[in-house]
Amino acid sequence: MEKIKRTPAAYSLFNALGYTREEMERPLIGVVNSFNEIVPGHMNLDKITEAVKAGVRMAGGTPVEIPAIAVCDGIAMGHQGMKYSLVTRELIADSTEAMAIAHHFDGMVMIPNCDKNVPGLLMAAARLNLPTTFVSGGPMLAGNVGGRKVSLSAMFEAQGAYAAGKINDDQFDDYVGHTCQTCGSCSGMYTANSMNCLTEALGMGLRGNGTIPAVYSERLRLAKHAGMQVMKMVESDTRPSDIMTEAAFYNALTVDMALGCSTNTMLHLPAIAHEAGVVINPDIVNAVSDRTPNLCHLAPAGDDHMEDLNAAGGIYAVMKELAKKDLLNLDCKTITGKTVGENIAHAFNLNPEVIRPIDRPYMDRGGLTMLGGSLAPDTGVVKQSAVLPEMLVHEGPAKVFDSEEDAQAAIDGGQIVAGDVVVIRYEGPKGGPGMREMLNPTSAIMGMGLGDSVALVTDGRFSGATRGACIGHVSPEAAAGGPIAFVKNGDRIRIDIPNRRIDLLVSDEEMAARKEGWTPKTPDITTGYLARYAKLVSSANEGAVLK
């Protein structure tokens, strides 16, 4: 009653919502539901949300459901809509912050699933620092085409193969109809699943958060436990600042390298860390990569999918392997109320072909690496675990395009040949604007059979579903006057992934001459939210340079 007397107007409005006095007296838990009917990874979140709310109630709390937006990158891919995808991360974080503080929640349960939704809500959790648990919607089951397990990257590559005449109409239709067959985040180790797995590694999600398939009833039980667990955190006053520490981010980076996660984790982890007061820079990333073996080859790097990783023991089993060589801080706190070491104590690797033992890795170095060199003075990112051995070192002539559309037209028109280095620029945070993610050009190259002879470079982003010698996030971006702005057709570019370099082979004198009188290309968006956003971003603060 004292609680109600302190803020009677607010509780009168709760009365209008149908809440009982008993509900008003209990801790209010904001349940952030990212459900919508356009994202396959979110179409089951209504059921997940009801399970979370049941768990909150069982543990003595009052759940209050609020919304969050989400974009399907696969549907937004290849057109103007993709310019809006990355910026939604900030919209999600900001709007969740506004709702939580305005309504004075005692705790939060975040229910994301897809690419920008997961990091956006992790950023909000770090910023709000309220007792918070996460439960994702879970991954899609792999599709099946011709008796082979497939995921979304196979669909995009089939598009390239069809354009090249390598598959017929019936085969192409088979891919369209049978690649994505269930709800959930796309079934490879793409950005969504990468971030859901790293949520678990950070200690912000319960066991199975990243790997239990969306269609399993086990995920509903997980959601109920997430609802119950937040009440324990409210009672013990355990907050994200207790969990999302520098050591926890090192753990997440280590798991990232072992799994071979999406290159987009190099955008999102630094942004989340920034909200938590932790700095992640390229040197840290490469240091972690150097000491961390790559243990998993999930699609697009290999033929395994998220359901296989789950059956093999999931993220805890991967962490148990890493702990054998003291690669993790086992004392980090987690939302379970236990340490990392306590959480993984009884985990087992049930399939050493899906999760390689620590002494028999796929690679001695991690799945991702940061590049430098004259073409990428600040950063470039590549998923080295998904690069064919013959392309780890490559030198070739540049074919330069000032947009994804121009590059795609050239690829479709047969203008790209073995040996080329395709340069796609003015797709960065400012130049795009919005730093579009590109899967069409990279997949077309693979589908046409050029993945062992053609490299791609961009100041934008290549998709987490990309494989091959694809270097993204090159910075400074073209719109900021980075070297990529001055590449000409025919210039020689040398890529040396083992030595972490990408170099434009022109003299300093020639580069200085090209910069003389240079004027950046103006983005073609002049109105609306994206135009306002473009005025605010720089190549540094959006993560093209990791700070």
C-alpha cells in the first residue's frame, strides 16, 4: 500500500489497464517483445513472450509487455531498404531505454532474434543497467535440397549458379521452396545466430539461448526459466554491469573466434562494450584471434548448422573445450547466479566433428581477423575460416564500382573474370549512407564458380552469410577520403590474410596526385530519417573504425 500511496496517479492508470492491487505491489518486469509478421525469426516470439510472462508470474513478478522493432536483412537485401537495417540498432536501443526509464521497470527480459535486434537490446541492457535476462527466438532448422542440408547462403549462391546456367529452373525452384522451411533466425552461423550465441558467452543468456531451434518446445521452457531468473536477479540486485565486464567481453571474443562468427560481430561487440564502459579495438581482436583455435565450421564456412551445434552440446560445450587451454575467464558472473566455470562444469562435447577438440582444431587461429595495410589504414574485417586456402593470398587488378547495384550489374553481365578484385565503395556509414550489408554480389561470385579466383572489398558490409575472400568494413570509408576512394580500374591490389594486410600497389606520389582536388560522392538520400542519420555519423563512431 505504501508503494501505491507514493505514486497514486500512476497506479490509478495501472488500474485502468486492469492490473490488480496484488500485481501492482510486485516488481514490474518490462518484457521486450520483438514480434512482427515480416521477420521469420520473429514470427514465433508471441509464444516465447507468453512463456516468459508465465515465468515472471510464477516467480512473483508482474510482466509488462512492450514492443521493439526488427528488420529482416534477407528481405531488405539488395535494395534501398538495406540502408535502413544497421541504423535500427540504435533505434532499438534508444526506444527501449525510453520505455524502460519512462515506466520505471524493476527488471527486464529482452526477447530478440535477428541481426540488429540482438545487439540493439544488449546495448539497451548495458545502458539501463537494470536486472536483465535474454531469451532469443532460436534458429531455424536447416532446409533440405537434393538430400543436402542448406541454409540461406545456399539460396543466394543458387541465384548466382542459376544466372551462370549451372542449375535449371526446377533446381532453382527447389532451393526457393526448401531452403527456409521453419520460423527462426536463418540456420547458419550468420549475424543473428552469432549474436545470440555471444549473448550466452557474455553471460546474459541461459544455456541454449543461441542454439536451441525455434521450433523445439525446449525453447518455451527456456523462456519460462528466463522469466523466473530475472526475478532472482531483482531479488539479489544483480545487474548487467556485474556481468558485462571487460573479462566477459574477452570471453565473448574468444568464443566468437572458436565458432567462426559473422564479421558483423566486429561492429556489434564494440558498440555493446562501449555502452558497458569497455573498449574493444582491432589489436585486442587480433590478439584474441592469435591465441584461439577455430573449432567449428558452421554454414557458410562448412556443412554444419545450428541444430548440429545444439545437438553437439551447444555453446557451453565449445566453452568447455576452450577452458582446457585456459582461454576463458571462468570467474565471470552470469545471469544464472553462477560463474562461467560453474555453468560449464558439466558440459560435454557430444560430437567432435561438429565441435573440434581443442587439440584438433580447424585452424590454429580464430575465425575472424582484422586487416591493415595501405588500402585499410584503420581496419578491414574478413572471416578467414570461410576463405578457400588458395585465396588467403591473392593479387589482382581492381574492378571498381561506386555502388552495390553497379557491381551486381557487372557480375551479372559477365564482366568479372578470374583474378579480379572487385571493389565496392561509397557503401559505408556516411557514403551509403547506412553501411548496407551485401550478400548478392558475394554469393553470385561463389555461385558462378569464381570463389577460388575472385576477391571482393568494400567500405560497407558483407553479410554474415558470406564466404570467400571478402574483406568488409574497410576504413576510412570512401566518403571520408579513405584510400578506397582513389582506387582506379586496373590498379593492383594485394590481399595477404595470414599477414593481415590489404595493400593498394600504387606509389605515394601517385596517391597524392589522385587526392588533389578530390570531391566526395554525395549520398542520394536527402530527406527522412536516414538523411538525418547520415549527418550524425562518421566512419569512426559507427564502428567502421573500432573504438
